[in-house]
Amino acid sequence: MDIPNTWAPLLVSAVRDAILYQENLLKGEALRDRSDDEEHLLQLSQFFEFIKEEYKEVEKAVGIPLEKIL
């Protein structure tokens, strides 16, 4: 998969938002299977670390520092 540099910041922020959403879901009590949701959060967190490393490789070309997206 080849993601255009112009979409890289959106990908970083989308995965970050997904993690925040999943964390908030886990705070609630209406979950059917908490272990599935915890596993999903773990996978999202691992993916986020990968995405951040990939973003650092194109950060200068994109022109937006990673810290500003986070």
C-alpha cells in the first residue's frame, strides 16, 4: 500500500482518534465482550506506533511535525 504524503497526517490523526474512542468505550459498562475490545485497543496501539515511525520518514516532505498532529 502506498499512502500519498498529503494523506499521511490524516492517517496518523485517524488512528489516534480511534484509540481515544476505544479507550472511552472501555470506560463504559455496556460492553458485551471486554476482552475483544481490549485486544482491539492493543492492536490499534501497536499500529499507531508503526504509523508514527512511518510518518517520521515523510515528515519533512509533508511539512507538518508529528508532534503538531498529536
